Amino acid sequence: MADEKCTSVTEAEDNAIRLSRRQFSKWLVGGIGAFMASAVGVPIVGTIFSAALGKREAAEITLGKLEDYPIGEPTVAQFTVMQTDGWQRTIASRSVWVVRNSDSDVTVFNGHCTHLGCAYNWKDDGDHAEHFVCPCHNGIFTKDGSVTSGPPPRPLDTLSVQIKDGHVVISYEDFRSGIPEKTPV
Ligand code: FES
């Protein structure tokens, strides 16, 4: 039953738009950003996520101004990525959690739980307050990403992050779920 929940999250997140090569070229010329914004309904802050020889490359994505992320309060950021796989282009929504630890120190976690890839949330109050909670199998993580209980086999996956001209810039990539090692997909 719990696995069904996971599947539905993945399906929703990968509610992808498959494009022909011709359509894709048209978009590049005609203003791809505006079209994707209306199609997927989340802010466009980065797109390209390529697959070459079966190996995906991280996508550099700007998550907005550092000052917009409150210190000590994990904040979710959503965006779209475009995956290329031979002829096929897929647009999918992704999310990350941004934890600003101080004026200039920021940690960013991939939005997938490391158990089976469900989306997790930050809890401010109630049970497991001040923790990340994954509803699929009750995986619990601290603010720094460590597992405190549940089946996740490793901490939340951190992403490479830089501050450029006052903006938070990440290298987005996905990792295999369900294994102890942090391994790019
Ligand atoms: S997917 Fe199972 S605990 Fe998160």
C-alpha cells in the first residue's frame, strides 16, 4: 500500500510532456520558457538536464535571491528540468529544500526521500516538529539531513550550491534511492 503512494508521487512529479524533435526546435526559437511555465505551472528557473551516453549531467539552476531564504527555516523551491534521452525530450517538475544556516552558509537537499523517492516535507509543529518527514514510510530526518528513524538507508542527498551575485545557484541531479551510497542516476 505504502509503495502505491510512492508511485503516485513519482507519477505526479514526472507528469511529463513528451515532445517530438520538431516541436522541441520550434520551442527553442519561439520562447521555450513561457510555454513551459504555462504547461507545468511552476516557476522556470533552469531547464537543461541532458543525458549523453546514458549519463546525465547536473543542471545549473538559480533558485533566487539568498536574502529571500530565511535563516534557520527550511524552504522548498520548485522548478522544471528538461531531460534529453536520444530523440525524446521530457519536461518534469522537481523540488529541493533550501536550508540557510547563516548569512552565507546554505545547504540544499534534493527533494526526493532517499528510501524510495517520495516527496518529503518540513514540519514546524506537532509530532516530529523541526524535522523533515516523509509520509510514505515515516522516514524522519533532522534539519541537517541525518536519518533519525524509518527505513531511509542514507541521509538526504545534498546538492552542490554556490552563492553568485547574491543568488543561490545549485547543480541539480538525482540519485538512486534505496541504497546506502549516494549514487547519481
Ligand atoms: S520513500 Fe519510504 S520513507 Fe520516504
